[in-house]
Amino acid sequence: MKDGVGLQYLFIDVIWLDNLIVNFIVLWITWKLSRNSSPMWRLWCSACVGAVYAALLILPGFAWLAILPLKILLSLVILAIGFRLQSLPEFLKLFGYFYGITFLLGGAAFGLYYFIGTGIQLFNGIFLIKDFPIKILFFSIAFILMLYRWLWPFLRFRINRQQLVYQVDVQFGESSIIMDAFLDT
């Protein structure tokens, strides 16, 4: 490889910092949705653990860290570090929020970049985007936050409304009818 042609340089500090910021944003949105009482410093510590993991993935000899069971285990550790866990159902709710947000934010950034540019590579289980403009990341985050702000009240109302519908058996004399009823106060 003469004159640097064909060489690829990966800067571990940039990968660590990018992952720290994105991990924190995912954890912060999870924190907001779940209304967990965890302090902000725990979210930063948790994001740091995820960023160290991402940085290790690009180092020689650490490709084995990219296997699926370790990724899932790491996400469980990240949630345990970042949040106050009161019960198993709460932990499962956090897990669902965390992965939902991760896929939504990652998909939005990936889709937007795919729509606009090229240069996506897969390296040891992580996506590397050549010359990834930080503005696309911030645009993706802003887009997700706007969707959350506009759609979440509607979805919450819709979900809660469905939980308040019950089937009732109304009897009048010897006649009866089964119908849906909305439970209010």
C-alpha cells in the first residue's frame, strides 16, 4: 500500500467521544420516557461504559466482543449502571425503551445518511460512516425529539384509552347483551 492508498485510519478518541454522546442521548431519552429517578451522573457513567466497549471493538484482538450475547449482556449492564431499578417489570420496561430508542435513532440516522450520501462500512459489528457529518446526527436527534414531542401524547392517550375498555354483560330481565364499555371515574 504505497503512499497511504488503501489504508484506513480509525481514531479511537473520536469513536469513543461519538459513542459517548450518542449513548448518553439514547440513555437520556430512555430516562425521560421511563421517568426514572436516576441522577444524571449515572447516565454519563453508563454512556462511558458503552463508549469504551465501542472503542475496544476497533482494536486488534477484540473482535470477539461483537458477539450477540455480549452485546445483550452489555446493554443489561449499561441499564443497571444508568438507572435505579426497583423491580423486574420496571427493568423490562427500561430494556424495551432502550432498544426501541436505539433502533429508532440508529435507523433514522442510518436512513438519513443512506438517503443523502454513501460510504457506510461494517467493521467488527459496528457501522462506520466515512466522513459522517455531525449535522446529520444532530438532525436525526432533533427529528426523533420532534416526533416524540408530537406523537407521544397521542400514543399515550391511545394506549391508555385501550386499557380502559372492558367487556360487560348488561342484563335486563331475561335478556342480556355483551358490549364494550369505557371505564371512567
